[in-house]
Amino acid sequence: MLNSILFCFLLASIGACYVWLGVKKKDRADQILGMHREIDEFKKLIKEKDMHISSRLAPEALRARAAAGGLELKPIDIGPRGRLVRLPDPVVVHQDAAPVSSPVLAGNRQP
């Protein structure tokens, strides 16, 4: 009789463990499935954003946005004398050489 009670207890505990492991396996499978769905959603979102970025960077779209924004090149009024300044060529200064005189600029010519 004691053997039959122990056998029934052992059988019930094995059944309980089997059910508990089945529930854990189902929970883990649901987590994995949810993670795969989330990854697929992120991949879809990335693809949509890439398409959006590539359409915004297309040459036609850039030209249209530049035309709509009035970003075309416009002439600059430089006035009668002009505002262009000629910079001197770079001078290599050696340690033994004397310092160079002031640079020649437009309107500041040296004789």
C-alpha cells in the first residue's frame, strides 16, 4: 500500500513537472514569436525610412525643393570699386630670413 501511494505521488509529481515545463515552453515560444514580430516591424520601418530618405535625396526632389525655396544662384552686387581682394601668395619664412613687408591688397599697392 505504501508502495502504491509512493508510486501515485511520483506519478503526480512527474505530471506536475511536465505541465510546468509545458507552460514555460509556451511562454518562451510566445516571447520568441513576439521578438520576431518586433524585428520584422523594425525591418519594415527601416525600409520605409530608407525609401523616404532616398526619395528626398533624389536629384529631381532636390531641384524641386531648391526651386520652391528660391535657392538658385543670384548675382552679387559688388559695387563700382568691387569687393574682391587679392591675397598674397604664401611666403615661406626661414629662420635666417628677414620678415616680409605688408601684403599687397586691392587699393593698397606698393610703389
